[in-house]
Amino acid sequence: MTLPTLPTIPVYRGSSAGSVSTRGSEFAELMRRVKAAGLLRHRPGYYLTKIAVTGGLLLAGWVGFVVLGDSWWQIAVAAFLAAVFAQLGFIGHDAGHRQVFRSKRANYLVGLVHGNLAIGLSYGWWVDKHNRHHANPNQEDKDPDIDIGALAFTDGQARAKRGPVTRFIARHQRYLFFPLLLLEAAQLHQSSVKALFDRRLRHRTWEAVTLGLHIAGYLSAVLLVLSPMKALVFLAVQQALFGLYLGCAFAPNHKGMPMLAAGDRTDFLRRQVLTSRNVRGSRLVDFALGGLNYQIEHHLFPSMPRPHLRRAQPLVKAFCREHDVSYCETSLVRSYAEALRHLHDVGRGLRAATAG
């Protein structure tokens, strides 16, 4: 795979202790501007419409599945449901940030229905993991999104690989990244079930009941309608494409952006902006990526409703220009290229050791 020539990703060295408090006032000023523009107001009408439409698509997909019966055309239904599952996941993501409604309970209900019941992912487990990512984006030993056993995002992680399989993956992860995403949904399901045995998981009973209902309903529908071979293929295609879609939506956000050391004290504004990447595009891109293409604005204001992110972008971009803060925005294809190049660079040491 040949990648286009790209600028070197800088390593951000952080802020001195004396500058952190001074720069804290910069984010306060940005917050005042965002509030004055009304961009933190909730949009329940928007979300109720999106929930209704996406729920209708889910229902249509399963009705079509039953009507089509024991046919190889179910592979097309599997692909359709993979896309719908991802869109449901985006709504669950927004609920986890309390973007949907003012009420904490209402957001939890939306997350539980869309996460556990609809797509089989533990909402409580995911929210805890995702909140830790937001607090420590791209920070070694703190961001769970760069603590993935199959991949290495830093030189230290690459050197720590000991097994022959993990070292092989780290050496060639530029080429294996997208194929590995086909297993992402399986990994998320496994982590969701595992979380049910953790006493720290809040509302474990509700989590277990709704997750159990999804698993029982999903498997029953597939096994009752399809022959064993077709059922296996349907499961593999639907889950693989679901994981690939999610991975492709999240990959452009931080991969290949500056990494922060474990003890870094960078102020909040720079921590969120410098480690995030926006993806430019039309409203079709907004829809396909669930609003995550405005990753900088989302990380600065996690509770900002999705439809306000596009409006917030020029305001945030201008503010960053005023304060000499690097603001990264690129195309979707280039974002993948930058992420893959970073993964390739991280594995260079292992490749050199093997060649030696």
C-alpha cells in the first residue's frame, strides 16, 4: 500500500505549570462565546425525529429479513442492518454525553435502549470507557482508546509486544488495521458481556436484562429464519460490517495526532484541540460519521447536540486562530492516510529488529 506524502505529525511537549492556569481563561472565553450563540441548548425535536427514523429503519430491516426468508439475498439485509446498527450506536453515543435530553434518566434510557437492547453493546461499560478517553485523549497510560492489545500507537507499546502474533501485527499494522476492524464488533460484544461481571458497573441488573434480550432476540430470529450455513454467514457479515463501520467512523478522530506523555499538564483547550482531527465534507459526511467529523468541537463541548457542531466549527476555528492553536482539518481519505502512516512509523522499530 503506497500512501501519499504527508507532513510529519508533531509531538506536543505540553505546557509549563505556570501557563496552565493562564490558558484556562482562554477556554472560559470560548465557552462564553459558544453559550452566547445558543449552541449548548438541547434539541429534543431533532433527536426524537432521528430516533423515530432510525428506529423505523431498524424495524424495516428486520421485517425485510423475515419476509425474505431463507435466501442468500439476506447478505444484503446484513449489510443494511450493519449500517443501521452503527447509526443507532451514534444515538447511544450522544445520549452518553447527555446531548439528547436535559434529564439524566431520559438520556440513560435512550442509551440503554439503543446500546444494550438494539445493538447488543453495554451502555454503562461504554460510557465509563468513553469518558476516560475524553478526559485523556491520546495520553499514554490513561486513554483506553490507545490501549488496544492488537495494535501499538506508541513506540513504547510496540516495544512491549512479546508474543509472535502481536509483534507480527505491530510490524504490519498499517496493512492489518482495516481487516482487524472486521473483528471490532465481536470485541465490543465480548467486553460488554464481561462488564456484567464487574460489580463497579452501575445498574447491572438493567444492563444484563436488556443485553440478554438483545442476544436472545437476535440469535432466535437468525436461527429460526435461516438455515445453519446461511445463519453463520449472515452473522459474520452483519457483525463484521458493523464493526468496520464503527471503526472507520472513529479512526479519523485521533489516530496519527500528537500523543501526550502520561504526566502531561497541557491545559484543557490545547489538550482537546491538538489531539483531535476534524474531517471536512458535506452534510452526507455529517450523517455517515454521526457528527464525529467535528471531533474538535465535540471534545471541547461533549454535551453540545450533534446538529450544533457544524455551526460551532467556524467559531472554534476562528478562536484557535486568534490564540495560535493549531486546528487540524482534512479530508476523510487523508485522515485515514495519516492514521495509517502513524501506525506504520510506530512499527518501524520492530521491522528493523526483524530485518537485523
